[in-house]
Amino acid sequence: MKEQISIRQTACFCAISLLALKLIALPSLLFEKSNSSGLIVAILLFIADFLMLFLYLKIKEKYPDFSLYEIIKKYLGKIIAKIVYILIYLFFVFKLCMLMNEGVLYMQDVVDEDYSLIVFLLTYLPVITALSFNGLKSCARTCEFGFVFIIIGLIICLFLSEISLSFGEIGPLFIKDTKNILSACFDYNFWFSDFLFVTILADKIKIEKNAKRKIFSFVFMVAILLLILYFVYFRLFRVTAFLNKNAIADVTEYNRNIGNSGNIDIISILVYLFVIFLQGSLYMNCLRICYEKIFEYKNSYHSLISANIILILFEYFIFFNIQKITDFVLFYFKYFGALIWIIIPLFYILLIIICKEKKYDKKYKKLYKKI
């Protein structure tokens, strides 16, 4: 029986995907490149992401039982479909590598400065692999359960930040010119493109009424909270934002002890751990499904073991710290990310145009017969 997830569960996946790579280093990188105009960069990339999500959901309506693989196979052939899925597989591998490196950075900054990559891999990979092995539905239910705690925790973190909402404090938003803003959008596109998983899981998402409205209500809420977080972060660290590379922890830096409650870092810790474990399980599910499509061979043991081996090799020998993978993304992988942003949406737009033309042709033939 095909594993299926509800629209609400899909909405939770989308919302958590929006959070995953934006809570740690991204605000610092945006500020370093564009100063307070980093908020404009984030808004533009959010808009681009939302347009892509709308497009993906539109195609889902037209091809309810097809994933991206079946659609490409139908129109461009099996070989092209496999090549595209190999590239997407690599895309999710690099996303997971970035997520894990940011996780290590967070743990070193907040929990224990001697925390090592090996310890993180030994605790992180088995959990997300187990969630993926139990199937997409199990992962979706866990995500649906954890989403409420993530949102509540994130709101608490924002309230705990020591800030007065005065827009003049971070300077003019258009402090950088258009060229700088567009350049930053290109450089940091990899930290977005969050909804590609929808195309991979399209055939596993149940069709329901008002699906787009439900999903967008979740992602808009999360996007607003993230923009508030970035505003708070830029407001608190107007000069040193490029040095403070742990946004979710840094915004509560000046209120880490309240009364007799002890250290409140536990709130941001739980929020972040929920996010990275749930998002990691989603990426691992996407790797499993991509593997099955590429090799036309369903075996959870083989697909997940191979994914773990690839991730460990990349992490241990190539991307062994956050600086390594950040440099790699900023110098090389941003071009790959840009291809994902352009090629798949362009392909989907052409499909929509073709579908419309076919409808017009059918209407024209019916009218011609009547005449």
C-alpha cells in the first residue's frame, strides 16, 4: 500500500523546512554581505520560495498521482529522469551536510565547546535513519506532533530577546544598492529552495480541499516569525552581527537567566533540536525515495545504509566544519542551487502551458464539430 500523508502533515513539513537552515548562520551571512539590507534579501528569497511552492502545488493538482520522476519520465524519458534525480539526491545530501554542520556549531556554542562532529554523527544519523526507516507516514506524524512545540518555543525565544521594536535602530533597509541585494540572493539561494521535497513526495500527498490555503497559512506564519527573528538579531548586533553566528541562541543572550528559573537556553535548544531532527528525517526520506527511483529497487536497508555512508564520508573527509561547507556553497554550490531554482520551475511552467493548450484544442474541436 502506498504511504500517504495529509495536507496538514505536508504543511508541517513545509513550515519546518522553512526553519531548518535559517536559525543559525544565515542571518550573520546576510548581514556580512548586505548589512541591514539582509532583511530585504530574506524577503525576496521567501517570495521566490513561495512562488515555487505555489507552482509545485499547481502541478500536484494536474498530476495528482505523479511525482517529479514520473512526469519527467513521461515527457523527457527515463534517462533524463534518472539524471535529474541523481542531481536532486546530491542536493539533499549537501542540505543534510549543512544541517549537520550547523548542528555541531550550535552544540559547541551553547552546550559544550568540546562537542565533536563524531559524537554528533553518532547521535544524529541513527535517529533520522530510524524515523525514515519507519516510513514517511511515521515521520509525518512525528513532525505534526513536534510542530506545535517548535512554534511555541520560537515565540518564547522572541519574547525573551532584549529588544524594543524600533525600526530606526538597524538603519535604513536599503543601505545597499540593488546589485548587492541581487548578488546576495544568488549567493544564499542554497539556504532556501526549501520546498523541492514537495516534488519528490507529490504522489504521496493526499488531495484535499483548500490544500494551498492550508499549506500557505503555515509557511506564512513561520516566515513572519523568521523575519521578526532576523530583525531582532540585526537590532541586537548592529556592529557585530557578522561575528555572532548562532542567531537562535544569540537573541536570548542577554536574558539567559530569569528569576529563579535557571538557564533558559533549554528553550532554544529544544526548538533547534526538534527542527533539525524532523528536517533531517524528511531529507533522509527524500534520499531513500530518490534511491528507489534511480535504481528502480525498493529496499529501505540498502537505500538508508548507502545514504549514511555517503553522508559520513562527506562529513568526515570533506565538510568537517561549518566553514568548509559554507565556503564550498558560496564558491561552487550556489550555481547548482540556482539550476534547481530555474530548471524544475521552468519545466513545470511549460507543462502548465501545454496542459492549457490541450484544453483549448479540445474546446476548439468540440465547437468545430457542433458547427
